[in-house]
Amino acid sequence: MAELMRLQGLSRRFGGLQALQDVSLTINRGEILGLIGPNGAGKTTLVNVVTGVHRASAGQVMFEGKDITRLRPYQTARAGLARTFQVVQPFPDLTVRDNVAAAALFSGGCARIRDAHRVADAQLAFVGLTDSADRQALSLTLAMRKRLELAKALAMRPRLLFLDEVNAGLNSAEVEQAMDLIRQIAASGVTIVLIEHLMKVVMSVCSRIVVLQNGALIADGAPSQVVADPRVVEAYLGKRYAQATAGAEAAS
């Protein structure tokens, strides 16, 4: 696979806290990359540094062969990076359509409101929110706000999309719907980095997994290899999950 993004020696310090420690990672074009690890491992911090929310204390971020390490969030968005947030916070007083249109105007290449609304309607149809387009975003359920967050990110026409805990708080049926959307997005040509705690989701949709612990990268490989890695078992998965996974593979 062709390289889309390369992180080289990426570090971030907050005072005395080393949130990221010398992370080097390649993200390949067209893949769904799972990013897992315990709470506080540095997963969201990594996304924040890559997208310009936080400045890297050291290291480099290369995207499509260009150095974007020092770009601001609006610049990385216009360069082709988009993200969802773990805590979804739409513009509460705007309609669902206008929330998505704002993203299309901001970095989706739309110069006119009419065009932005056209993009918004297409993305709302994709995530299943057409019937709620004229509602205030404040009135949506959690599951609907998650889909709105996804529609906003897609309206920015990303080539690389970071999904931060998109399934948190959803029931089983809603998780299945979300996994189907993730697969469809990847099939459209968008590369995805998926931050996720639900291993069912990670194992089902990801072609590769990387694991962070205490800000450091401790594993990188195929899902079956990573979940069998003793360091990952000890740091995150636990022996019970590893034994259950091994038993399921043996039975199949």
C-alpha cells in the first residue's frame, strides 16, 4: 500500500507529563487503522498533535509528502484531514443541515451557501439524518449527534479521517450501523484511523492495529498478531480476552 502519512519521532509534553513518547508510525492509503490502548495512553493526544490542536514538542508529521507538523487546525483540515470528537458538540442552535453546511463552507471547498447545503443534504442522506435536517442540533439523541458529527467530518472532503470513539454510548444495533458506515466510507477511498475501545468493532473493520501505552507505541500489526502480543495483553486486553480470542480462532 502507498504511504499517506508518516509520523516520525512524535512527542508531546504537557509540563511534567510526557503524553507522547517518540511515536513513529506510517498510515497507508486506503486502510482502516485501529488505534487502541488504555485510558490515558495518548490516543486522542496523538490525533490532536497530528491535526494541529496541540503543537508537537518534537518530531515530524508528513502528509502526502508534505510537512504539516506546524500547521494550525484549519490548515490541516483544508489539507485533507478531518476528525470527529469523542465528546460531540454540534452548534446547538443551528439546524442539522446548517451544522454540516458550516463544515462544507469551512474546508469542504464550497464557496456558496447553496453548494454547502447541497453537500450537507448528501452527507445527511448517507448517515441517515435526512428527516432531521431542519431540526435544531440540540434536539438530537446521542446516536443522532454521533451521526451528525460524522456527516460534518465527511462534508470537509477528507482524504484521512480520524474517528474518535464514534461508538461510545451506542447500543448494539447502533454500533452495527456505525460499522457499516465506516466500511462504506473506506470503500469510497477515505483512509480511516479508528480510535475505539470496543474490540468487536476493531477486529471486525480494521485491517491493522496499533497500540499506545503511556504515550509510547508498543505494537503495530495485523489484528490477530496484535491481540496475541503479550505486551498488549498485559497493558490493555487482559488474559481473559486473549484466551477467549484464541479459543474462538481454534474453534473456527
